[in-house]
Amino acid sequence: MTSPVVRFAPSPTGKLHVGNVRTALINWLFAMGNGGKFFLRVDDTDTERSTEAFEAQIKADLKWLGLVWDDTFNQSARFEKYDAAADKLRDMGLLYACYETADELDRKRKIALSRGRPPVYDRAGLNLSDEDRAKLEAEGRKPHWRFKLSGGRIEWTDLVRGPQGIDTASVSDPVLIREDGSYLYTLPSVVDDIDAGITHVVRGEDHVTNSGAQIEIFKALGGSAPEMAHTPLLVDAEGGAFSKRLGSLNMETLEARGILPMAILSLLAKLGTSDNIEVRDNLESLAAEFDFSKIGRAPAKFDERDLLALNATLIHTKPFNAVKEQLAQIAPEAANETFWLAVRENCQTVFDAQPFADIAYGHVEPIVDDEDKAFISEALGLLPDGELTPETWKSWTTKLKEQTGRKGRGLFMPLRKALTGMEHGPDMGAILPLIGREAVERRLARG
Ligand code: GLU
């Protein structure tokens, strides 16, 4: 295969959510794994809804994820190209003016349906004479422009979906230019893909029908269409459609929750594929394992629990330095390796360490049940002298066991609750020296 050239083409009308990132990632992995190029195309032809702030955020998010691009460009800078392509299509007789209002089109659709016909545009615009057009424009109407589909069958072998066919006689000629002269997405995308030398268009399967018309436009303007790959969409864990919940899982939110890029990328790369969902700690490994043939046809279920599990595996195996900065955000004292090693098994994200940092370095409300009061004060009396070390817990509880006859849960739980204010948490042997003698004595005495 010659080196692929792909693009990720977000519209800067919102933040990147997990669905967008999956499309970006698949493009990126395919390019990276095959020595190709990855372009970032900013689809900002909708000048009302696109903002520079969203564009900047999208770029920052992609960089945070490590999905760097070889080149980037904005569609808003290329209107002249789209105008030239539109002129070319007009000259070829493939772009024609239509004057119906939305209401009139709606009526036409209803009439077609009531007569048992598919609601396909009747091409009235194609049959207008110059005089008809002049008359309509004298009425104050402005044209919108439709691409004339061939009426034949368009076929392609989708890299994910296999053989695909769209019968263009059964779909309406798509509008490429609105009445106000603005472009819908269909034409600019093709013009850009031709100019950028895109070899593979990789996107969500919500674009499959667009591909029918776009392949014909590719052929009209550039001779041939790129390869196509349409991936099944993400659905939420309950199997529902791409929900509001998933839409709100943007990169800022995930970063703020302490989710690491490689947890997100590992999940999105493997979701809906024949590979097991396992964490990888670099994009190169994911690229080496990527193949379109592994992507299944069923919707890919995105479950946040999977994301947390992968994040947990990552942070448990990462060197301390990789989590130090996040720990420092919890509390400056928490950014130390001994603390992290003591608590990490109890954390799915680094920020889960917050309550344990309170235990080790901050304030805790001891819990001492009435029936444990005497035991806790005995424990205070038996606390070994000297500095508390990782061995202290063992020798202290062994002695307590001998003296009080308590064992198991009855021995350990009251101590845990008095010292940490919780019933669950990190290994007490490791956390005790971090709490330190002074706080240990204070907490036990309060019981
Ligand atoms: N801006 C389009 C979208 O976000 C791009 C689709 C494509 O990749 O062609 O849906």
C-alpha cells in the first residue's frame, strides 16, 4: 500500500467528546501504523456556530492526547476553492439552481408519500428555463444549488462495512449551496480531500449516505474517490444511542477527573474490535495492533467503568514521576512516592487519593463506637515507642491481640475507623507511618 493520507475533520462548534476522539484516533493509528500522514481539517464553514475558542480547545485536546497532526488548515480560508469547484460543476451541468422554499419542499414530500412514492426531490429546478429563473428571481427568490446525481448505483468496498451500494435514484439530489450562498459540508469536504491528496476517508457511519453523493462529486471533480471506512457509532453502556451523557464526556472533563490520555486512547482503540480491551502505555503499540478488519459492525459500547479500570491499571504500573504532578494538586505533601505506593491500589484515578491524603496529612474525624472505647484507649497505651515504621502496625496489633483477645475484624476495624475515619482504605501498615505518631495519638485519644 502507498502511504495513506488521512484527515480528522471536526467542526469547531463544540468540545471534543469520546465519539469524535475515536474517529481522530482511528485515523491517526492508521496513518501512523502505515507510515502515512494525518491532517487536521477544521470544518468551520458554518461561521455562525464555529468559534475560535472551540478550535483552540480541540487543538489543545488533541495535543494532550498525543494525536499530533502533520498539517492543519481551516475550511473558512478556502471559500475561493469551493466557489471554483461549484463553477466547474455548474459548467458540467451537475449543479443546478432550485427555488423552492422549505414549505414548498415539505408539501412536495407529503404529496409524494401520499401517492405511495418515495419523497425524492422531483428535479423541478433542472427543468427551469432562463426566463423561469429570471421570473422567480424577480419575485425576490434566491436559488439554492443541488448536485445532479447520476441516478445509477454507486458501489464501494468499505474498509469496515465491506461491499456497499447506494442507489442514487432513490435519494434526492443533495443541496450543496444554500440560498444565502453558504456551503453545506458535502462539497467543501470533497474539494479539500482532493487538494490534500486524502487517500482514505475514515469517519463515523452516520456519513455513509453522504458518501454516495460525495463519491460522485469526487469523480466529477477529481477523477476518482478515496477509499472509505465508516465505523459504527459509540453507544452508551445500556446500549442506547449516543447519549447526552457520552456527548458530555469531553476531554476537559475527563482530564479534570484524573483520567490519563492512554486510558482513553486504549479504550477507544479497542472498543468494538476483535482485540481484548487492555491498556497500552503508548500510541505506537496501539498503531501496531490497529487494523480495519478488526473493527466489527455492531455499535461499540462505551462504558465508563472500562475507562476507570484501564486508568487504574495504568496508574498502578506507571512510575511515580508520571503521577507526581496530579498528586501535588491534591496536597503538596501527597506528592511523595511512599504515600503513592501506600495508596495506589485503592485508586482508579490519582484524584481518588484525596481522602487518603487527608488521612496521612490532614484532618480526620475518628470513628469510635461505644463498645470499642476501652479497646481504643488500650491501643493508645500499647502503641510501640519511637518512630512509627512500616513494621509498627504488625508488632502493635500482635501485642494488642495478646492483651485483649480480640482478633480479625474485631481487632483491626476499630483501629482503622479511629485512625482513618473510614471502614475501607489502604493497607494500615503502610499508612500508619505516614500519619505519624502525633496524629495517631491524637486520633486515638479522641476516641
Ligand atoms: N465535519 C464533519 C463532521 O464532523 C466531517 C465529516 C468527515 O469526516 O467527512 O461530521
